[in-house]
Amino acid sequence: MNMTNSNVQAYLNRHVLELLRQNAFDYLKIDYNDSMGVATDDAESGAEGLEKDISATLKFIDKLHHEIPGLLLRIRSSWASSDPSIY
């Protein structure tokens, strides 16, 4: 999923953010068990594309926190240790 794509951002806002907000969620676990890949093809370089995608992902996570005060996120991936990351 290209997080820099405005259609992706609109979809996440409309479906994910609204679902969390309307149902008073206070906890969300994100398991990411796939590789982002070695590069993307929508920037000057593959590394730049990955950096933009990661930045857009973090921006959406910040938006979740801003829009849903007190939301606790547990973010894990298959390569991480068994200790969860709490954002």
C-alpha cells in the first residue's frame, strides 16, 4: 500500500479512522508481517521512495493520536522481538 497516495490516505481516513472514532476504540494493535521491499518506483531513488512512504505512515499514526486522544497503539512486526512497541 502506497501511503503517499492521496486515494489510500482518503480510504484510511474514511474507513479506519472513522471506524475507530465512531466505536470509541482506545487500543489498536498493528501487526506488519511483510517486508516493505528494497525500493519503490515513485521517487528519484528507491531509498527516497521508502523514506516518503515511511514518513506518510508515521503521519497517519500521528493523525490517529490527534483525532483519537488516548489511543494506545501496539505496533509489531514478525522480525521484532517479543516486546511490543507502544506508540
